[in-house]
Amino acid sequence: MRSRDRSGAGRQLRPALEGLETRELPSAIGASAPRPAPAIVAHPASTNGLLGKQSPGPFLDPAFLQQVASTLYPPQSPMGSPTPAEIRRQIFTARWIGDYTINPPRFSDRASTIHLYGTEGGSNQFLKGKFNIVIFPPADPSATPTPGNLFTNQVTGIAMLFGQNYLQSGAQVVLDLHGTPAPGSSPGALPTHLYWAYDANSSSGPYAAPGGIVPGSGYTQGAGRLDIQYIPDVHHAPGTLGSGRVVVTFQGLIHTSRIVSGVSKYIS
């Protein structure tokens, strides 16, 4: 490149440093607190901590699972007692990290409507999935049940767990939730420990009860426990009575046919 200045004709331009005007450093929006990493459910017997902290209980409580087995298969059960291998086959455990919101009650005998939902987690029976839960705490935990309202003092709810390993499975586990508030509990207390019963009539895909159930086959049986850890927001979401992050952990037994797998469409 040659200069256009005729007085300097024939001279080549050489690179030189030029001064820049003074500027402030670029500003940036402060980084928000990191979101918890996805909860991994690699093995039903795992007791690894979650988020680098003490997890809200081990994945599996052998004593509790034995209690569930004794309830589902009492000595007078027409199918007899399940073998240890069958108990291991029926184990269902899952953990997710998600969000929750607290909203007004739907009926006068309820204190609130609590929604929990998320996709960060999975189960030992489907490694990828999401969950939706709705919980209805009682307005008066000390109320006396009556024939007209047997659940007046009980926490009730429904959990729907969706397996997403592959679209053809249609895996949907429906669990009916229930629990008794601790004595002296406030109506506004968030339920942390509930029990669930497997709803074979509403579940689908690998969790649908086989048609024409043989009496005593047990394919409509399942029970377990749900543990919930709440991490409230400093300022709850607009339009809610409360919100935050949540960790949900399921464990129990579900007697499915396993004709269809929740993990592989080729192997049951």
C-alpha cells in the first residue's frame, strides 16, 4: 500500500500504534446462583449424596421395603411369599430436582394446593423422565374424620411420573398420595413425608395392569414412600403464596408384568 500524500510519494506506510479513548470496562449482569445439577439415579441401591450435600435420606431403606413387602404379601396371600429376587425386581425408586408453587385451596377443607414439577432426574426403571405432583394439605390437621369426609385431617394428592426413554413406551406411573400431619402441625406446613399407592387403573405403558387380571396375580399392587425437601425462594413467584426448588425421592415396590420395558423397547 502506498501513501496518497504526493509529498511522500514513493514511501510505503508502516504499521504504527494509535491511542484509544478511555473507556470503562464492559458491564455484565451478575451471575445468578447455579442451579442444582440433574439428579442421577444410576442404581437402586445408591446412597450417594445429592448436590454435594447430605441427601434427604438414602435411596433405599431395606427395613421399609421389607415392611411394604409384608403389607402387600401377608402370610394369607393367595400367591404366597415373594422370593428375594422377586422383591428386587419390584423395587421402584426415583429422584428428581424441580420446582414447587403454593396456590390457594380448591375446597374449603384444604389449606392450599401445592404443585411440584420437573425434568431433572430419573428412575431405576426409566432413566429419563419428568414428574408432576399436586398435594392438598388439610385446612384443620386436628379435625376428626367422619363417614362423610374420611380424609378431613389427611394430606392427599396425586403423583404422575412420565418415562421418556422412547416415545413408544407411553410410560406413565400414577401414584395416589396420602399422609397424616404431625400432631400440632400448622395448616401451612409443607408436607415432607407421604406414602403412595400404585394406581394400576390410571397408569399406562409398562405400568398398565394386564387385562383380565388373574385373581391373586398381584399385578394391581404397589406401595411406597415419598420424601420431599423444599428450598424456598427468597421472594416467591408472582401470583403464588410461595415457591422454590424441590427434591423428591420415591421408593417402594410395584408389581408390573414387565412384558413391556420402561428402558428398552426390545428387552423386557
